[in-house]
Amino acid sequence: MTASSDILGDDRARAIAACIDERRLVETARALVDIPSPTGSEEAVAYEVKARCESLGLTAVLQEVEAGRPNVLGTLPGVGGGPTLMFNGHMDTSYSGSEPHLRQRPGFQPAAYERDGRLWGLGIANMKGAIACYLEAVAALRDAGARLRGSVVVAAVVGEIEKTQWGTEYVGAQYRGYSAGSHYLASHGGGAIDLCVLGEPTENRVVTGHYGTVWARISCTGPFVHTAFSRTLRKDNSILRMAAALPVVERWIDAFEEESAYGGQLGVVNMGAVRGGDPWRASRTPQRTDLFLDVRIPPTMTLQHACHRVESLVAELRRASPDAGFDHEIFVTSPGAEIEADHDLVRALEVSHADVFRSPPDHDTVRWSSDASILTRYGIASVNYGASSGLPHPDGENLAIEDLVSTAKVYALTAARICEVEQ
């Protein structure tokens, strides 16, 4: 889409953008932040989103992903003949705010406040601010009297945050993230949706591709004996066996990061956790020590290939230490996602961004993941674009109110272009 082929026109674009109401947007965002919604406890904020959808005249429905965890889908129906565009955002927050290291940091609390032209509070950046922008964009289209051929869907989903159940210790709804809500959405009527904008915090860059992931547990074993008898078996302690294996793991990581380069940058593998023994029983040697890896996968690499590469690492560890009992488990697989740089949705975002910011947006590919991993697999072309403040501030999440307003304008204009405003 170029300026010469833009069906919206400058006057109509200005009229729609002018209908974005800053105070209404801020009030919506504050209301969403003020409702706690860590992963597994999204119900209260879902009902708030549903009520706000209905107040805008949207047809709002709940999808119960599991008890107490509904997705919300608010639809502004088109008059016919245009594509359906979804604005998708997750309601769950990365933290609860009650974590010991966050309790004294106000921007990590579910209590919104304004300071120095910015809106602060848990979830404002990731990503309740985006949901507020979606709702404000629909309100602006309504206030501008725009009649769309295609439909606009505002989807607020549960369980997107990168976390998962594991073993028998980490179970329950609070661990069921990694696109749980969008997976349900896509498999329960998602085929009616053509395109999707995800308002993840991209600093208003158009993110055309991102990595997926494989999470792997690699384990080794050792004898289980009382401390009094452990000296002669020290070299067989599973913690020390794992420590001796780390140079091999690091060399594998270096090679895999080269192999998984994408978008002009190296891949990334994170050693995310180590577990061995029981702190309540330090008088025994650990029977098993676990190393957990987050292996990021570009959209150009299959999950199967990445899993086989992990298998090759474990095979190497076994050869080096045949008595250490090395084994592994793959317990998260989420593919990467990408969209063509010249896709109509990307072009509509580019033109709309230029209308608002008076310059074209930057494009980017990133190593973090989003619900585009699932949606694109269901044929829903998806792109990430949203406001952010860069790396987290020590005081917590925050967004400039000016950026929220500008982003809502871009969303409204993108919907008008994609869903085709009737002339």
C-alpha cells in the first residue's frame, strides 16, 4: 500500500485520528491495570474488558479456556465485503507484584498511577496498554462515523506469558501460559479471522518476524548417600557431574547460536535454571541434577530439527561421561513466526504510522515470542506493533501517554485501511 493507492485519503485519516480521546484512553488503561491478573487469574479483568466492549456497541462473547479463565472477543461487524482484522492482546501479567523483589517497586504493582507524562503499573506495557488502545481505536472509528466493510475483532486472551507446567511441583492454571488462550481462540472459530495485529511492546517498530522456542531439561544422576559417606564418592556427585558438563554445553550453545541466526542477528540459548538435591535435606547427595535450557528457534528452522540438535548435545554428554546417566526431556515447543515485509497488513501499518509519526516505521525481527507463533499456524497473518519504553525501568512498567495516544491512532487508521471504510 502506497500513498498513491491509499483508499482512506488524508482528510478521512485526519478525521478518524482526531477522534482518539486521550483521557478516555488513559482511564481505560488505568482501569485494566488496577485489576490484578497474573497468569491463571484473568477472570476479573476479562469481565472488565467485556463490559467495555459492550459499552462501545461491540458484540462481546466469552470463551472459557478453562474454569475461571475466559478469553474475551468483542466484534464490530462490518457491512460485508472486507477482511476481518483482529487486535489481540493478553490479559495475564508477567508477575503478580507480590514477589519479594518487586513489592517495593510501584510500577510492578497492579495499581496504576501517572507521573511525568507516563502511565505506570503492572501490565501497562505487557500488554494492557495495548488492549486499551484497541478499545480506543474502535471508539474513534465509531465516533468518526466510519462504516467498515470488514469486521474488527478485539481479542483479550488468557495465558500468553512464557511459562509452563513442569513435573509434579509446578502445576496448575498459574503455569499454563505460552499461548494457551490464543491457541484456544484459533481452534474455536479462528478460521473466520484473516489478519491480526498484536500490540506487544515493540517501540512502534513493525516486527515482521520473531523466534519460537524449545525448552529442554538435561539431567545427570549420581549416588544417593549420607554426607558422612560422601567423600569417596564426591566425583560422582550429580551436581559436580553437571558442572563438569557445562563447558560442553557452552560450546554447543555457541554453535547453535550461529546456526540459528535470523534477521541479521545471532540466535540465543539461555541456561534458565539448575536444580539438584533438596535444600531441606542437604545431608544427602543429590540423585539427579537438572539443567534447563531455553533454545530460541527462528521461523526458518523446524522445531523437529531443533529438538534433534538437543538430542545431539545429550549424546555428546553421554559419550564424554558414560556413567553419569545423562538424559533429556523436551517440554515446550513453540514455533517462530514471520510475515512478508510487503504484506498488505504491514503496508497498512506503515502508512498509518507515517500518518501519525510523520516518518516511516522501522522494521525489526526479535528473539522474544508472541501469540503470532500459534495464529500464523492457523493461517492468520500476524504482525507485532505496539508502544513501549524500552528495557524495564527499575520502578517497573510504564508507557508515555503520548505514545499510547499515537499508537491508538495507528490502530484505528490500520483498521480503516484493512477493513475498507465505505466512501
